[in-house]
Amino acid sequence: MSLAPFDHQPRTRLIYGNGTLARVGELARDLGGSRVLIVSDPGIVKAGYVVRAVSFLVDAGLETRVFGEVRENPSTEDVDRCLAVAREFKADFIIGLGGGSSMDTAKGCNFILTNGGRMHDYWGVGKATKPMLPLIAIPTTSGTGSECQSFALISDAETHVKMACGDPKAAAKVAILDPELTVSQPQRVTVCTGMDALSHALETAVTNKRNAFSSLYSREGFRLCHSGFSRVLRDPKDLEARGMMLLGAAYAGVAIENSMLGAAHSCANPLTAKFHVVHGEAVGVMLPHVIRFNSNLPEIAAVYESYFDGDLADRVSELLWEAKMPRQISEYGVKEEHLLDLAEMAAKQWTAQFNPREPSVEDFVGLYRAAL
């Protein structure tokens, strides 16, 4: 691979280790917070992690409010509900505690709270003109890598189109990676987020924007996630494996920030929009077919071979089988007559342009048909 130029500017301090949630109070205080809004979801609230975070913040002398109603695949409605709480509380600091949905909602709220307007105004890159509130991201799943990205993925509540809203100011000041927070994940969440993280590592490895820096994180992200995934499936309480998955997902998030994603994600979003397939499952079911599609380029095939000593597409299928995840989109109700509509949607996804082989609508039909 030729060494493409890059300009990496670290924006997020990474803190990794068991029990590191306990540092959230001192960190928020040191970053100037006084009125802290925690953005989370009902499952994380029920698990007790929000109460623990609040106690650490209160011990540090900070006023705290919780918005604990984030929904999966957050929409503009979710952001607006969070925003109302932030405004009423007069928050000057935000914490995203949970999966990618919580962190995306926290970022989306931050955009509008500080810069005004509505979410659509920030669709794209660099649309925020004013400073944003400091943000601490605390992932409780090993999946999106949102804690290491400056993008919020928010769906339009009416059209269900996912809007990628990115700005360097939206990146978290600190990401706390505490493996202990991921042990309580339900098995289904573990497999869906784990497959998402693996797909991030593999897609960022081959995009047309990849460079020497992103490749470091893609490779190490894959090594950690691939090593930890099967172990976590066998023993959900394997804390070392949980840590590998959490750190691997974060590294893959750094890779996304510097390399973007490809056709597997382009294929996944229409499946989520039209058939309500959970994102990790949607990416996972398409990933083997995208790997084979991209492998027609010798340079890309060589990258895949350097990642896994064997057929990588088959290995991903094996992992799907291990995780008891569907390997055909027909299991979600997709039929031949749906393929063209899905393909036309996939071709319009922003990630399609970064795939190493530029896929046409006909190519997307072929990918969906292969997965049928």
C-alpha cells in the first residue's frame, strides 16, 4: 500500500482499565463542568451504572441531571427530547453513558444546544460555527467506537434517513473505557455490537481513504476484537476478553475517524430502515459478501490475507454462526422483489463512496442477492 498523506490531531483522551468509571467526577470537574447532564438509556439506568456515575459526580461537587430515555438508532425526536432537558437544566457539561445511541444522542444535543437550529443543519462535516460543551463518552458496549469519533449518527424521524453529522468540536474530550461496565450486556447486545466493531476494523482497513495511521488502528482493532469475540461468546464474564472487545472497538472508532467505512455499512442502513434489522446484524450479514466483492482487487485481497490466514469472508460467516446470528437476509423477510429498492437506497449512502471498489446499483443488487 502506498503511504497516503494524513493529518491526525488527537482530540480524545483515552482512559482504559477496570473501575475507571470512578474517575468521572474529577475529570468532569477538571474540564470545567458544574452542571452535568448524563445522557443514557433505560437499560443502563436499570443496570445501576447511571446511579454510580451520579454518585462520583456529586462527590466531586457537581450538580447532575439524567436524561435516561435514549432509544436505539436515535432520531431527531430523541435529540429534541434530550435537548429540552439540557436547556431546562442549563447544562454546561455532557456525559454520554451507554452504547452508541446514547453517545450519538449526547453529541446531537450538544450540536443544537450550543449552535442552535436543528439536526439537519449539521448533516455533513464542520457545520458547527460556535464552541460546543465538553463531553465525556463512557461506552457500555463494545461496538460503535463513537467514543473516539467526532460524528453523531441521527436518523430523520420522518424519512428514517441516517444523517452523519460531524465536527471536530463534537468529539469527546475524554473517553472512559471501563470493561466492568460491559459485563452485564445481554448476549444479543454483545453479539450485535461485537460484529459491528469487527466490521469497523475490516471496512476501515480497505477504504479508499485509509492511510498509514488509520491502518494501525484497523489492524489492532481487528486483532483485539477477533481474539475477544469467541471468548466472550463462550464466557460472558471473561473480563479480559471484555476488555479486548472494548479497546478493540475504540481503536476501530479511531480508524473510522481517519478512514471512513464502506459498502457493508451502505448495505446495512437500508435493511435497518426497511426491515428494522438491528445495525450490527445488518452489517454482519452483508460483510462476507462485501469482502468477496472487494477481493476482486488484488491489493485489497492482499490486505485481507494479511489480517487472517485463510478465507476471511468464510471466517466472518463462521463468527456469525458462532454468535447464532442470521446469515441470510431472507430471514428478515427480504425477497427478490425488494432487492432493487434496497440497492437504490444503498447507493445513496454516504459510506458507499469510500468503498475500494465503487459499487453501482447493479453491484448492490448482486450483493443483496448473494446474501439472500
